[in-house]
Amino acid sequence: MKIKFSQILKHPLREFLVLDLRALALFRIAFGLVLVIDFLDRLKDVVIFYTSDGVVYPSLFTGNIFGNNTFSLNFLSGSPALATAILVAGLVFAVAFTMGYMSRIANIALWIIVVSLHNINVMILQGGDDYMRLLLFWSMFLPLARRISVDALHHKYEGINRYFSIGNLGLIFQIAFLYFFTAMLKDSPIWTTDYTAVYYALSLDPFRTPIGEIILSIKWLPTLLTFVAINIERTVPFLILLPFYNQFTRFLAVLMIFGLHFGIGTAMDVGPFSWVCMAAALSLIHTNWIDFALNLAKKRAKPVHKARVSSILNKVSSFLKKLPYLKITLKSRIQKPKLKAFVGIVVGSLVMFSLLSMVLITNINTLGFTYKLGEFPSKIVRFFRLDQSWRMFSPYPTFEGGWTVITGYDLEGNEYNLYQGNSREIQPDNLYNNPKNERWRKYTMNLWAQGRYESDRIYLLGYYCRQSWRGNLDSPPLVKLRFYHELLLSQPNYEDKTHTERMLTEIECSSEDNSVSM
């Protein structure tokens, strides 16, 4: 007789660790769709962001997958062919993951590919990227495809929807950590007493959507939304982890998360962050609410509609069953089942608690503490990319917006505006659409910053230099390039922004084979 972890921990408090298999399936589908869109978006800029012909440090392409206590498939070569192949493979696995088609293999492959992409270019990453990477890691410990999947058509899974295992800990606590620590990091009066954070966030023209324009125009609304947002972030972790009345507290947490991130995602372009957060929240839906929704749908549906849905589902199932499928069954060695199960439980528990402890200390250190993990645990965190910092708009939103200008000069001294045609004198009509996409926005904003990424500006200018000498720009070969930040500084109380020009970097170039010089 096998010993199950659920038989060992039969305390009522265990209820907060139970997840519904159908909720996990909903999470898989929603998360998978976000991943599909993300890979399609990355493919648009594959050369500039992931190859040696773009803005990546040449020293990263070592020909060896492993380096700097981590790994990346992209380390093998800086060629566009390899970078494109990795992204296409990621897209294929994302589709398989969404369908629940050999989902465990797809999950592991996606995690490897996403970590590879993150390690080759950190300057285009934001909170949504970190959250995707972490969710993929914790998902490897969960049965995401036991319901609503191709895998479920080929395997006979148990009919019980309530699922309890040590693997649940990773996902549940990761979601709670995000909201708890981002709330703790927002300790500025702008968030806690003045409630002007949303006003300043929406004052950043490159991020603000048309809906954000409407919110900003209603002068009392940003103050209210700041109060609501910070208190949602403070409350959600406790609602998720509360062991009592869990079906109600989790339901309230899911509603809060959806409300918060739908508001952020429609008012501001923050990349995939909001949509990943909503996908993760789906995993927390309690069994009782899913049963209630299904029963309600069955009662309300007319017989003709039921027959039509049943017919469609049968056709889809018949088609999916015909897909090539490798059904792997593992035969265990002859040993005492009880001992095997007990050892597995103990080892699994130790691994999970160790990983969560490392993640917890990593998050605590973002609050200003200096608890040392030790050399070996630090290497584990680095290798598996469990590092995280939830500093979104913390301790307050930046006041610095504006736009990027890159000017080039030919041998005769003629000036060309290279970055989207932006000029120094005239503000672009729509700064929200001015960066090519959110990754370009994150990249150029990192280049604006003083100190940390100053030396990285030369790589972007070098890219434009090479492109001009290859005839890929609407200009003759250029001999000098300059990088400007046209700074728009947000002011309180809807006062006009101040405009300051900053010339950040200048380089000279003579041919596509020459190295640029500052």
C-alpha cells in the first residue's frame, strides 16, 4: 500500500495547501497563451536583442552552454540562425504546454529556453519576465495537465479534483511572496500617505495607454487607485495563506488580483506582467467555486446547446487523440512501497523547503537586510534563476520620462535621426507608441540611467554604426553617432513637465569591421 503525503499530514491546516486540478489546468492554458504571445513578440527583435550582430556583449558567446554559474543555449553561438531556432522552439513548446501535450517535457523545455533568453540579455527584462521564469520553475513540480489536456486523453488520471502535494508549496508561496514583498518595498509617502503614486506612474508618457489618459484626467481618481492598489498588495498574501475559510479568502484574493492587474494592464503598458499575474491567480480558485460554476452552466444551458457543446468536444477529442503521442511509463524496481514512498516524501519535502527558504531570504534581502545564503545556496539560486526582486514602482515610480534620440553624422557633417526618426527639438506625437515595443522601452530606459548601464550604450550605437556601413539605414555610412535622452521630469499637482536634454554618449566609427571608439 502506497503512503501518500496527504495521509501523513491530516491536519485541518493543510487545506490552504490544496489546489484544484481544473484550476491548475486553467492556469496552464492562460499562462501558455501568454508565453505564446511573448515568444512571437521576441521574434520581432531576434537579431538585435539575442545575437552578436545586435547589442549583446560579445564575450557571452563562448561556445559553451554553461558559464557564470548559470547556463544558456544562446551561449553556444551569436548567430541569428541559432537565436531564431531557440525562439521558434520556445514557441512550439509553448503551444504544446497550452494544449497539455506532453506537458511535463514542454514545461522543462520552456524553463530551459526562457532561462537561456534571460541570461543572454538582462537589459530587456522586467517583472513579468522574472515571474514567467519562476512560474515555469515551480510548475515543473505540479500536475498541470491532468485536466483539459491532450495528456488527459491518453492517461487514466484519478477522478478526484482536490490535489495536495509538497509541490503545491512552491506555486502558492511564490504568488504570496510577490505581493507581500512588493508592498513592503513601497514604503515612500507617495504610496503610504500622499497616495500620488498612480498619478506619477501615469505621468510617464511612454507607459500610459489611452485608458490611462482618461484615468489621469479625472484628478481624484489616481489618489483613490493608489490607496486601493497598495492595500490590495498588502492584503492578498494573507488571504492566500489563511488556513481558515480558505474557499472564501482565496476567492477574494483572486478577485483582488484580477481587479488590480486588469487595471494596471489596461492603463499602462508594463509588458506581460499583468497578464502573467492574472494567469497565476487562476491556480488558486477553490474546488467549490469551480463546481458551482459548472453546475450553474449545466442548469442554465438548453438541451440543444448541451448537445452542440458535447458534439464539438467529441470532435476535438477525436482530433487530438490522433496526434502523435509518446506515452512513457516508468517501471519501478522491486522494493517495499511504503519505504519508497516515505523516502520520496522526505527528500521532496527537504528539497522544496530548502528552495523556498533560499527564495525567502533572497526576497528579505531586497528590503535592505544582509542575510547571507552561503556560497553553495547562492550558486543554486543563481543557476536555477530563482533570484527575484519585486521593486515595481518601488519605493516610488520614477519621475523621469522622455524619449530617445540617436543622431548620426556622415563625412560631410549631415545629421540623421536614427532612432525611429526622433528629433531633439520636437517631442514625438505619441510617446506611448514611440518605443517599438515594451522591450525597447525597458532597454532604452536602462541606458538612460546614470551609473549602472553607462558602458552599455556603446553596444546600441555600435549596432547603428554597423547597419549604416552595410547600407541598412536610410543614410550614407556614418562616422559619428550621439545618444541623447530628452528628459521629461514629472511635476506634482499636474504642473507642466520640465524638459532637459542630456547627451549621454558619443562614438566614432569608420567601417562595419572596425570597433567603435568613444
